[in-house]
Amino acid sequence: MAYDYDLFVIGAGSGGLAASKRAASYGAKVAIAEGDLVGGTCVIRGCVPKKLMVYASKFSHLYEDAVGYGWSKVESSFDWQKLVTAVDNEVMRLNQLHINFLEKAGVELIKSRATLLDPHTVEVDGRKITADKILIAVGGEAVKPNVPGAEYTVTSRGMFHLQEQPKHLVVIGAGYIAVEFACIMHGLGSQVSLMIRTDRILKGFDDDVRSGIQDAMTQHGINIICNSEAKKFEKVSEGIKITFSEKGKDTESTITADAVLVAIGRAPNLAELGLEKAGVETIFCEDEEMPRLHGYSVNCAITVDEYSRTSQPNIFAVGDCTNRINLTPVAIGEGRAFADTEFGNNSRIFSHQDVASAVFSQPEAASVGISEAEARQKLGDAVKTYRARFRPMFHSFTGADEKVTVKLVVDGNTDRVLGAHMVGENAAEIIQGIAIAVKMGATKKDFDATVGIHPSTAEEFVTLR
Ligand code: NDP
């Protein structure tokens, strides 16, 4: 049977864009449908605008640090509207850039939402389109807590469009987004409170990374409210009042802020996609208590195999809607591996092992491989750790009590480095290089045989004893 397209991609985010262009490069006839701007979460309302805001927020610290180096005190003021407009303009530029890339690659862009009608048919604006293969790359969206007044809060999407900079921002959550925005807004001059359910941020990261960031945030003046859960949000004349419970306390407490950011996880965008009609199965979380986005919780996902193939053999899915490792470069890698396998005569599986990631907090942190806790669970006492915590040279004159942490987790039986972790300036840039060594299976001996660049922070990774 002749189809309209060889490949129809639903969602023009990182995964969908990468897969569609790669498939088209092999001569496939490809269309991609997107109901929003082109670029997806990362480009439009995630990594890219976030990183620009991280840059903006760092100046306040640098102005203070400069004084120790002989510069006069900087009298500065910050214009929120100017930053938000500049970020928005950049996002629009990138949206257009991605449209141009698609055109150049010969991929047809359909600026509308698509839904599945059957395994080979999608509907777009009332039009039926057929395709031999379909790729679902619809990403996810932040969920809000199941408590009264949650409509008064914003998610990370709303943070880029706040009319005014909040004087006091309460951030709820303990993951990447909560921690990054707490640091950004603190750097830009807002008073920030971070409310977390336990006593530590960034579950899953190495404990030294978690405490390294958390201690620094507290020291910088971010108010971290531990072991607490929001129970109610109310609009009051001073802003938004949050009623919250604290572990071990019988009575509830309140805190009032100008704005509340909730960052408690993201659920896949699977609502009204027609998955059942096309026979695409999902992992569905039955727990009714879980916060949901149009019925789907953070634990829901499209079920896929290692080739990103769904339960319907001609339909594939990549990126956050499959909830494997929810990072842009992973979605891109999954998308390209799919296109190479299905259209490039090069069958391959994308490896999810040793994927490095960074938290763009202040101080920054990055990791590759496994944490000490995870290594001990697997190998027990055979695990060796090497760790240094020190004041970086930059702060010799600033008077700031900043610390860098570098850490290696090593398998004592084989000497192989299982994990590398860092908290400190440029952690992402440093760990990216180290990730190559870890992925290649480098041993501690290989690290030791490497000559350091002096003076640098990164050299600590090759001098750990
Ligand atoms: P995460 O899944 O990273 O973290 C959310 C955390 O919030 C949970 O781990 C949990 O921590 C806490 N939480 C969950 N429910 C509640 C609740 N009801 N009340 C209070 N706290 C709660 O989600 P994010 O939204 O931060 O990020 C979403 C995704 O985006 C991540 O998968 C990440 O990979 C990606 N991302 C990556 C970035 C990067 O690479 N730099 C940056 C931003 C996002 P606990 O259980 O400890 O309470």
C-alpha cells in the first residue's frame, strides 16, 4: 500500500527534529507536526532560556567578587523586563532557525497538532494523513500538586513570562528545575524560599553533590524549608499564601510570597493522542494520589523496546514521553538511532549508560556514572572513593567561603572508575570531558597517569589520593 509519507513525526522537539532530519537525509519522505513553536521544551521553555537566565543571574556574584581583586564596588540595578524580552527574542530566533533547518533537510512542517486514528493514519486539522512509520516525540509538561489553589502557582513554563520579578519567590520541589530556578532568582535579587519534602535536594545524585549544592545555597541566603509539604494556596492581598505541614509538627504553618513556582516533576503529553486507537501501550500509574497532567502522572510513559519501538510494530517513540532518561541529548540520540535503524540500513541501539548531566545551580554541579550509594548497593565494600573539597583559587581574594568538591567512585576489584562527580564553577564543562574517559572504561590508574593542567580545578581529578 502506498502511504502519503514514509515517516510522520508527532512533535518538533529535540527528539522529533533530530529523527526527522536524519530520516530525510536517507531519502525518506518525512513530515513533522507541531502545534506549538518549533524546538520543543529545551529550546522554547527549558534548557536554552534557562541557561540564558543563569548567565544573567551570575553577574551579581561577580560584582561582589571583583572588589577583592581591586575593583571598586559596582552600583548595579537589574531590569527584569529587559532580560525577559531578550530571552523571548532569542527563543523566537531559534524557533525560526529550526524551521529553516527542517526546510533545508526536506522535511515538511505541519504547524498543527496531530492525533492517531489507527497504526498508519494521523489526523491533522480534520485531514487524514497516512504514513508507513510514525514516531511519537511529544515530550512532557510539568504537573501541579493535587491541593486547593494550585491554579495560583506557575510552572517553569510561566517563569519566563512573569510580568514582574517577584520580590519573594517560593519554589516547591527538589529536582533540577526547582534548584536551578531557586539559584537563578536569588542571583537576580529575589528573596527565595525552597520548600522540599525531605531534608535533601536532588534525590538520585551522589550525596556529596546533594550536600555540596544545598549547603552553598543556604550559605548564599536561600531559605530551604525542609521536610515540608504544601497543603493549600490562597490569593491574598500580599500575594499568595501557602499553608504547609512540617514533618513532626501537629500544626500547619504559612508563608506568603509574590509568586510560587512548582517543580515537582513532569508527565508525558499523552492526552488525546489516540494511543488506544493505534494500539500503542503505555505504562500507567494507578496511584490516584499522584499529581497528574490531563490524567497522566510523572510515572506514565509510552512502552518501548531498546529500538524505541512501541507495542505497535510500525510506531516508535523517543524522548521524555518514554520516560527513560529525560534529557535533550538523550532524546536526540534515541531519535537518530531510530532513523539510522529504520531508514539508514544501520541497525543500532542508543546506549543509556554513563549519560552525564549537570545541574545549572550556583555552584554548578555535574555527574557521570553512578553515585557512591548506588555503587555500594551493587559492590558493597569493594567500592573505593576519592574525594577532595577545597576553596578554589578564584576565591583567594573574594572573601567568599565557596568550596569545590570533586569525587571519583571506583570499583576496587577492577580499578574502573564508575562515577565522577563535581560541585563547582564549570562543573558541566569539566565533567563532559571526563565522561568520555568513564564511558570508555578508564581506570583510576588511567586518571593518575594523566598530567594535570596547572593551575586549574579540573586537575584535581587526576591527582586524587
Ligand atoms: P524531577 O523529577 O527532577 O524532580 C522533582 C522532585 O520534586 C522529585 O524528585 C521529588 O523529590 C519532588 N516532589 C515530587 N512530588 C512532590 C510534591 N508533591 N511536593 C513536593 N515535592 C515533590 O523534576 P523536575 O521538574 O525538576 O525536572 C523534570 C525533568 O526535567 C527531569 O527529568 C530532568 O531530567 C529534566 N531537567 C533537566 C535539567 C538539566 O539537565 N540541567 C534541567 C531541568 C530539567 P523528593 O522525592 O526528594 O521529595
